[in-house]
Amino acid sequence: MKRIKKISYISIVSAIICTIGCANTVLVSKTNNSTLATHFKGLFHLGAAINEEIILGNDQKSENIVTSEFNSITPENSLKWMFIHPKPNTFDFNTADRYVELGLKNDMYIVGHALVWHNQLADFMQNIDNAVEMQEYVTNHVNTVVSRYRGKIDAWDVVNEAFNEDGTLRKSVFFHNLGENYISDVFKLAEKADPEANLIYNDYNFYKQEKRAGILNMVKKLKSSGVKIDGVGVQAHWDLASPSLDQIEQIILDVHAAGVPVSFTELDISVLPNPWEMVGAEVTQNFSQFEGDSKMSPYPNQLPNKVQKQLAKRYHDIFQLFVKHSDKIERVTFWGVMDKHSWLNDWPIKGRTNYPLLFDRNYNPKLAYQSILEVETKQQN
Ligand code: 9MR
């Protein structure tokens, strides 16, 4: 079954290549039957974030791609606090349980995303102004959720996006109530609930030197005080030009120097205009005045070949760098499976048509998929 699917991918990809020409030396046609996961096997896990439709079995085509191409999954939304713990004493594990089952059934590296994050938090948590109450809720949340999946979820994004762009701590509701030690306390709670799980700090805009330094100082402090932290998650919501390869390499080197492996946890490449030079993933930013502006969504029907090739080259270059530093990289996860479902169609401007992933709106692999498979690995099968 899988083999048949793979052959059809290859013929589609070859057809695309023939249509647009093979002049670009990067895009030599593929001859072996690798999947993304097998191609990078032994170097790093290859993952995808999956939405609720996939988890619940309502999008069989995406599920087939996920189970044949990837060996790791992250829940795009389904394990976030607002869904899993909506009221003080109410937990809802229906979708989360299905997510974990899917990962176990397919022998995947299962990621939990995310335990403590100021966004997509339950309403009851938003306005707490009492340290004791906050501590009780956080303790209960981490204990209950992590213990439930002990031995099943392999890695947790324990704390997500706790830093400002200048490297200071974000004044979130957690910081407000618990002070700066809340991060180390949450890591300790997570370790207690599942001593074997990989515990990750996850954030965006690591290419900004000040932010990176703030985060990595925290990582070093945790490590030197004996708190278990097993890695840093670099979200990697990038575009065609930024960050530069040098900047990405510096991220890898600096995280490694802080003493932990790096995972690229939310990789996608926007191809749409970004006139404010705004990158990263601050989800509260609002640019509604640009909605419906065709200059801001120039490819409503299809991605021109020229841009398709730019995207493929960009992914190729990035994966070449990942292979070069594979000894420092644990996992690379795409933030979604196919373009139609990407959050980038609605951020930072709603209703655009973006093309950031490896599979197009018809579930077919794009040139970018092919270009990644053409990256030479040190341990080719
Ligand atoms: O992809 C997620 C999207 O469906 C949600 O609407 C959004 C709400 O905050 O969160 C998106 O995922 C975010 C992830 O959980 C954390 N890093 C930034 C991601 C993109 O916003």
C-alpha cells in the first residue's frame, strides 16, 4: 500500500519537474523510494503537526501522508490548555487520547504541545490574581496531563513562548502570579510526573540575538541548578529570505553551546509579502486593515513556478544545514501537512492563500518535497 502511494508521489513530482524544467541543479529527479522520515533516519526525527480532523480520522488523505512520510507528530491545537482543561476541575481527554493512540499505533515519536503557554489558555486562568490559586492550578494541570501520558508522550513543550523579543521574561499571567521561578518549577513538576520524557523549552524568533541570549541564559541556569531540561525548541516560522542561513546556523551553534540539543519544532516558510518585515509568531498581532488587499495575497489560484522553485531551494538549503549539524539536532517538525490547512493562510492577515508546506492543496508533494529528498545525507540508505 505504502509503496504504491510512494510511486504515485514520484510520478507526480517528476511530472512537475518536467513541466517547469530541470535547469536548476538542485532539482535533479529522484530515483530511490525514500520517504522524508527514512531519508533522514539516524540523523533526526521528521515530524508534522496534525490538526483535529487528522487526529479524529476525518482527513484520511492527510493521515496517509503523515503515517507514510513522518515518524513524529505534534498536536497543532488539541493538547492546549483551553481544550484539555477548560474548567478548574474539568479535563477533556477525548481528542488527546486519540492523538496519542495514533502515534502509538504507528510507532511515532509523540510530542505534547504545550503545557504552560499564555495563549489558548482556559478562560478561568486568564485573570487569576493570587499566587496560591495559580500554583494549585498549574500543579494540577501538569501532574494530570503529563501523568496520563507517562511513557507514551516522548517529549513535552513544557513552557512555550515565555520570553519577550528583548530577552526579558514575558509578563504573562504565570509570571504575574508566580514570579520568574515559575519556569523552573514547571520543569520540575513535569519531570516528577514523567521522569523519562524529554522536556523542552519552545519559542520563536531565536534568530534575534537578544531574545536568544535571554532564553539560553535561562537554559544554562536551569541546567546548573540541576533542573532537568532536555532541549530547546526553535519554532522556525520563517520566510523565503529570513532568517539567513548564517543566522540559522548561529542558532544551532548557540543552543548546542548551552548544552542541549535543538529541535526545529514548527517549521514553515511563508511565500507571501511581509512589508512590515514582521516575522515570528506573535499570534495577537492584528492586521485586519489589509484583509482582501490583493497585493498582500498575490497568488490566490496557484504558486508561480518561479516562486515554487524559490521555496524548493530555500527548503533544500535549510535541510542541507540541518544535515551538516545533525549531531546537534534532535527533530525537525513541519507546522502542518498541506498548504490548505496552514495557519499562515490566516496570519498575520486573514483569508490569504499561502504555500508554506511540502504538500499542495490537492495533497500532492510539491517541488519543495522533492528538493528535501535530494539533500545528501551522511548516512544514505
Ligand atoms: O497553528 C495553530 C493555530 O491553529 C492556532 O489558531 C494558533 C492560536 O494561537 O496557534 C497555532 O499554533 C501556534 C503554536 O501552538 C505555538 N507557536 C506558534 C504557532 C502558530 O501561531
